[in-house]
Amino acid sequence: MAAPVIDTLAGERTRRTAPAPPNGGRFSVHFAHYKWLYLLLLPGVVYFAVFRYAPMYGVSIAFKDYVPFLGVNGSPWVGFRNFEDFFANPDFPRLLGNTLILAFLNLGVAFPLTIILALLLNEVRLSILKRTVQTLVYIPHFLSWTIVASLSFLLFALDIGPLFQFLNNAMGTHIDFLSDPAWFRPLIVLQEIWKNTGWGTIIFLAALSTVDQDQYEAAIIDGAGRFRRVWHITLPAIRSTIIVMLILAIGQMLNTGFEQIYLMTNALNREVADVFDTYVYFVGITQGAYSYSTAVGLFKSLVGIVLIFGTNWLAKRFNQSGLF
């Protein structure tokens, strides 16, 4: 007896012509199916809503002459006067210069070192050695800037610091590294490298783990050395990750870090140490100029947004994968 023939096309036609549930019904079905994923998403949504979006209401005082007793709504509106005062302030060129110099130093030194360290760790074949080195370079990230600054004071303390004595004996000088303005920026960059370079390798190591090993084997058969394999296989494979991380780093250029700069600033190096973050603290908190300091912070945030969109546009312009 012949087996019955199933009209799959008719069934497919029936499924295609079946009326779709209304939008509300589709969402309820989708939500019921993925309810646990939405539950996991909830803490992140609450965090950003409470600590990121809700405080944006206070940004309006940048356009007002804010008086705490009158409140945000009761304070008089002054428009862009706070921004005009900031741009006309003699401190603006110095603050902008100090911030940009530190930003470019961190971007030009610390960022490439993160990639280089990730490439070096990727070349380590002994598993126990690789895990040990990774742990050692990760540990400084979990130390607060207060501890990092305290270690710097102990190492470079005048006359008694071990690195103070070693460097001055080697150079034949007597330099107070903690107070000399010429040494402020090198110390800041060295702290940044020591604390965050190892932690920054995590994303690049994850990207390196996805590189096709067959390409390395083919390159070895063709006689390519280790450097050529890195240059022609490894770096092109993680190029999109490098571009995305570079866009994010450029967007954070003006965020030089309040804690680190504030802890390393003193009366002798303040001329080169003042940046936007510390200026907002000194003017806004210690002097009570809330509207003015909010205008400074808003200016810094807007510049960061422009840098992110501009860098992403350039990446797309050169046919590279951008952030969005």
C-alpha cells in the first residue's frame, strides 16, 4: 500500500496566510518566552535610569544662576552666560592644554601598550606561565587610586624614597619627582600603565582567541616567522576590536580621571596638573559655583560625544567597522 502524500506546500501556504496576532499579543508572547532574560536586564536598566538619566535633570542649572535656596526651578535663567564666562576665563587655555596633553599621552602610550601586552601574552605557549603573568598584570587594576598614589609617595619621597635615590644617583641630579612640574605627566602616565594596561588586555585576548589557527599553520608552512604571522594574521584579525576600543578611548579623552590627578596635585605642580575634572571640583564644590562648574562639565561631555561620532564616522569613511 502506498504511503499517503503530505501536501507540505498547502500547509506552508496555510501558515503564511494565517493572520498575525496584534502587536500587543506578539509582545506578550515574546515577553512570556524571554521573561528571564528581561529579568536579568532589569538591574542594568534601573542602574542607568537612576544614576545616569535621572541626574540629567540637574544639567539645566548650567543655563541658570543656581541658588540652592531657590531650587532648580526657582533659579533665574541666564542662558549661555556661564559658558561665555568659562571660554573667556584665562584658565581655559591652560586647562584645555593640560587635559589634551595628558589625554594624548595616555592614548599614544598606554593604549598601544595594551595591544602589545595582549600580543605577547598570546604568544606564550606554557599555560601555567601565561596564567601567572595574566594574574600579576591584572592585580593593580583592583587597587584604588589612593593606594597607587600612596605607593608613588613612598617610592619617590624626597631623600628617602628608593626610586628617588636610585634615579637621582643614576642621573647625578637631585630632583623632587613629586613636586617638579616636568615630572608630573610622566608619573601620571606610568601610573596609568601600571594600573590599567594589564586589565585592558582582556578584550584583546578574547578577540585573539577567535583567530583561525589554520591560518597560522599555513603561514608556518609558507615559511613565515613569528613577527610576520603577527603582522599579517593576528593584527588584521583583531583590527575591528582595536578600532572599537580606540573610538571609546577617544570619546573619553577629556576624562583624565579626577582621583588620580587630585591625589598627585600639590601647590608646586598645579600649573600643569589642573584639568577639567579637578577644576570642576575646586570651582563647584570648594567655591560653590554650581552653575559655572556644571557648564564646564557639560562642555566636556559634549566634546566627548562629538569625538565619538567623529571617530566612528572616520572609521566608516575608511571602510572599517565602527562602533555603530
